[in-house]
Amino acid sequence: MTWNLKEDSITVLVMVFVTLFIVWFVVTEPTFTAQTTQNKQTKVSTKNLKKQVYTMVEEFSDRSYENLEVLNKTAEYIHNEFAKYSDDVSYQTYKLEEFLDEKEYEYKNVIANFKGSQQCDDGVRIVGAHYDTFSGYAGANDNSSSVAGLLELARVLKENPPRCDVQLVAYTLEEPPAFRTNKMGSYIHAQRLKEQGSKVKIALVLETIGFYSDEENSQSYPVSFMKWYYPTKANFIAVVSNLSNILEVREVKNVLKTSSNLPVYSMNAPTFIPGIDFSDHQNYWKFDFPSVMITDTAFYRSNNYHTPNDTPDTLDYEKMAKVLEGVYGMIKG
């Protein structure tokens, strides 16, 4: 009787251990790819990133859904910057009347295409970021940092053409009240890809990529036990997706780890975990396109999020450049 009880206890402990191991493995996506110790930043310009963030904040402040004049000027600026590097730049427009009054208003995504040197059967590589901001604020990190990244990627792709087709997309209307609705610019983009029968290799969504800290306990998480698995210092970039994109997250993580010495962590989890679907990547899932978010984790590390303190001087442009070196590594083919 005593021996059976011991056996049962051991069996339960083994099952608990195995379960925790499986959860850890699925969620954190450990890989055997070593993090490079070298700073391999060769193509992305830190100076250009900084210039673009300051331009976005100083010339196009308060890019909220209700500030249509500034939104349109921002879209025009992004279009003109894209056009310096791509011959195929366009607005993707759609109309809404629910937000403001009974009048109908037009909102715009901005798209730049870069033709690959070869025909790739697995589909287009997409990099996207929203250019609107939370009402009343200019949003240096959220999300001017990522828009600056798109514009710098356009320059890099012009000088270093990709092997497969690449599409850069600046989305409108990610912030409330559009958030998590079919009024998001990224929803429109994904929906039209589906309607056109387009094939997508992966969509990489950039969301707040500029804030970092080496202070202890500067990083928080939606669930406290996650500190057992992840760092307490906010000095890394994260790759995030749902449970349908485990292989994609692993691939992105590996490429980023070999592209620079910036630490990379990842998470695949159900969408009921707060933060897993907190950006434009969620809309590609709805149309069965693989998509991940690349993020500094936003409000889980920065108190500046959605406040007037989200200013350009708080960002780390060298680490931003390292992130984008990895993104280019993913899309160059």
C-alpha cells in the first residue's frame, strides 16, 4: 500500500514536470541557435531612424482617428518617402462613417512593393506598422519607431533588392476606437489580400520597437509566473504570436538572434493571454495568413505608453537598428 502510494506520487510529479516542460517549450520556443555576440549592424542606419522618428513626432503630432487632416498629411509623407525607393507605391483606401458623425470619411493604408529577383512560390513577405497614434499624443515609440523602421527598410531594400517579393505597409487606425474591429487598416489589408487570392509567406508586424532598459525589474508581464521564463530587464526584443504560428515564430527568432547581439525572446500563447493579439498581426490570423508581432512589449516595460512622455529622446536608436537588421534578414529571401 505504501509502495503504491509512493509510485503514484512519483507518477504525479513526473506528469506535472512533463506538463510544465511542454508548456515552457511551446510558449517560449527555445532554439538551438546561439545568440551572436557580434554587432552585425551593416545596412540599417541609426541616424536615419532617429531623423524619421523626430520628423514624425514634430511634424505630424496627434495622428488620431479624429484628426483626419494630420492623418492624411502623414500618409502623404509616408507615400513620398516610399516613392524615393520603390516604383510601386499606392494608397489603399476605405471609407467609414461610424467614428465621427453621419458623414463618410476616407482612411488610407500606404503600400510599397519591392519586386523580388526570383519567383518565390511561397508568397510575399509583408512588413507592416500602424502610423496612427493614441488620441492627443505624438507617440514616439507607439508607433513612430516602427514607421521609421518601415521607411528605413524601404531604403535598404532599394539598395539591397530582395530575392522574393516584399510589401511594406503603413496601416491606419490601429488605436481605439478601431482597435480589435474590422475598421483597422490592417484588417482591410488582410481582407483584400484574401479577396485577391494572394499568397503570403509571413506578415511581420512592428509594434513599439524603441524602448529598452538595463535596470532590474524594468520588465513586467501579464502573468507573474512568466518571470520564471523571461528576463526581468527590459533589454530585449520579443517575437509574439498565437499557437498557430509556432514554426514562424521560431524562424523569426533564429534570424533575429543571428543578425545582431540584441537578445531575442519569443512567445506563442492563446489569445486570452493579455498582449498576444495587441496589434495589427491579429488581423492576418483571421484570414489564415501567418503573422507575428515584433515588439519591445510596450506598456509591459514603459510607463510612457499612451502619455505625453512618449518622446523621441527616450528611445534607443541603436537597438532599433539591430531589430531592423533582423527584419531585413527575414524578408530578403
